[in-house]
Amino acid sequence: MRVDTANKMLKLIEEPTEKTVILFVSEKANRLLPTILSRLQRVHISRLSDSDSALGISKITGVSIEKAQGWAHLTDGNIASAIRLSKTGSETSDLQLFSTWMRACWSRDGVGIMKGSNEFSTLGREGQKKFLAYALHMVRQCILGNYGVEKLVRLTEGEQSFISKFQRFIHEKNIVSLSALIEAAHKDIAGNVNAKVIFFDLSVQVHT
């Protein structure tokens, strides 16, 4: 914003015209100028609970409550982000694809990895990014479960059933490298690198 424009806006905020209401929405109110803060009536709005977010997501998108809960966890309760996720779905659930993929990686099943790479390549760019974000979420939930901080674990009933058996494979010796691999793959997908090659390479490196 140009300096002269900023000054005009500041003047308007300090001395608004009659019957004018100016609404400010900020996640970092402490970064506003003191002269602006002094003229505001502040109302703090807490984030929605997971259950409220899931209910809203379910009503808007029409998905089941369980799937909505998964999206609420993945997006940290951001309903707008969850709605975007609903438009990048596939017939195979993220949990089903993730669990099948992890089993193939840990058993070093080359055929299974190749099959997973083919399926991953059909998801579309946004669907691929969504799945990798989901995979990162799941491995982080594993480490939280291993450290006994259940109150921070955010999983659906179906996810909890799988993670309770799988989380022992994710520990302090591999969580950092595994997270870095998934994040790098997500970056490559965003950069339009060949999805099948990325997923196959990631799968080979996941359990080495």
C-alpha cells in the first residue's frame, strides 16, 4: 500500500464519517498500531471445537460425520480449507490409501508400492497435495501417541484403530527424516514434478 493511501486510511479509521462501521478481523491484533487499537471495541472469537467444525463441514459438504471429523483434524478446524479438500477427493479414502501404502513400504512390497504410485498419480495435483498433507498429519499423530499425549491426538475412530497398531513404527529415530521426505514430496508436487516418480521415490525412502 502506498504511503499516501495508508495515511488516508488511517485518517478514516481515526475519524470515520457518520454512520460508518469498520470491521477488523485479525489473528495477530498485537501487530496493529496502538492508535488504531485504542479506537476499537475488541471481541475475541475462539476457534471452533473439532466437533462443531465437523458438524459444520458435514452440513455444508454432505459428507459423513466421520469423514468431516478427519477433515476438521487435518485442517485444524478451518472449515473453508475443509470445503476445498472436499473438492479434491477420490473414491479411495485417505485412510485406506495411507494404510495400504504404509504396509507396502514397511514390508518392502515392490508390487504394492508400484500399485500405490499408480493410484497416487490418478488423484490430480490438488488431491496428491491433500494426501501428502494427510500422511504428514498421520505420522505426527503416531509420535504424539507414542509419547502418551493422547489429549493432543486428533484422529477419527477408524484412524485410531489403524494408528494404535502402526504407531510403534514411527519413533524419535525416524520422525524427523520421514516428515522431511513427505514435505519435500509435497513441494515437488506443487512444482509439477511427475507424481508417479515422486511417490515411488518417496515410498522407497520411507523405510530404508
